[in-house]
Amino acid sequence: MSHQQPEWFENWFGSPYYRMLYTHRNDIEAQTFIQNLLTFLHPTVGSKMLDIACGEGRHSIQLASKGFEVTGIDISALSISQAKKSEKDNLQFYVHDMRLPFCFNYYDFAFNCFTSFGYFAHNRDHEQAAKSFAGNLKRKGTLIVDYLNKNYSLQHLVPAETIVREGITFSIKRRMTETHFLKEISFSDFNGKQRIYQERVAAFSIENFKEIFSKAGLEMENVFGDYQLNKYCDNDSPRLVMVFKKI
């Protein structure tokens, strides 16, 4: 998909400073989440799985370790180059835009983890992404979407903080508009150049997800509130873990 200028996620996810800031992300957390999902889903041996917006492959690697055939896709060439270091016979990674179908009617399961949706300025792009998610799945295939919980995130919003990683001081400001959570990340790089990046994700509710994904032929079957798959609560659950079935 062509754009006159790179979108925020292309600039930021393609930056080495993105990896630097988020290097603390916990592989144990990913392992626990995936194990809990697999216990719930009971996938059959040989199931084909797609990790959409896989980053450097934390969740893909966990899925492949269980013997499933796993493909990870991400728009960031930098992230995929790192993920490819973990490739093996049943684990492959590709640079790909989630708004475009990858393999039609091929996968039994698709995963979209760690708030890797809601990036776009226009709802038509979210709807196109949802249609592509569905297009990748076989009939009766299952999609898992892990997203922030709007109400919980707003209650626990930290307006400003400073984080130091590898000698770089990141100044972070957060706010919520009527429709989006915004995060501004500013810092001086190793050459003293001032850099500013922005993260922007839609403040979607469960009803928003139902509407967007139902248009794509995906029906919500279950909702959990955290990575332990506890019951979802509007105000108290940190996550929104949704299970959709392709109709």
C-alpha cells in the first residue's frame, strides 16, 4: 500500500530507537500468554498460525516452539530482520502490511497481540485490516486480538515520564483525545540530534471491535481481561483479549 509520506508507525517501528525503548518487553509474559491461549483454544497438531504485526517475533517463537506451523508478518523491515534470526522449518517471517491479505483462506488461527491494531487515522483502514485478517483465515478459523482496555488505560494514564535506555533519555508524554490515545516520545540521539516520534492508537471499546470485525465476517465469541484469561471487567481489566470466529 503506497503513501505519499510514511505513516507514524512506519517511521517509529522502523527506527532503532523503538527497539531500544521497548527492549524490556518480557518474553516470560509472552510465553505465559501464549500457553494460556493454547490451553483455551486446543489447536490440533499441525495447525497453521499467523502472527499479525509480530514485531521481532516474541509470540511467533512461542507458538512455533509448540510445533505449529507459524508465520509472522510486520510492516517494519528492521523488526523482521531481527525476527528472521529465529527462523526454522516451522517458523517464517515476512515484511507485510496488515491491511493487505497475506495468504487467502490458509490459516487455522491468527493472532494480533500487544495493541497492534488501531494505528490508522481513518476507520476505513481499520476495516480493511479486519477484512484482511478474516481473509487469511480458513472458514471457522479463529482470530485473537489483544488490545488495551480503554477505560482502564484512561484511569491509569501517566501524563509524563522519563525513561533512560542505553544512554538515551526518552521523554514521554501521554494524553487521550476524543478518539485516540497519543504518546509523544522525544529524545536527543547519540549525535545530539533532537528526535520526536508519536504513537497513536484508537480508543476502541468492545462495541467498536464488534462492529469493525462483524463487517469482515468475524463474530466475537469470548472476551478476557488479562493474559491469565480472567473474566473481563470494563473498568478493572488491564487488557481486552478478544476471540473471534470466521463465519
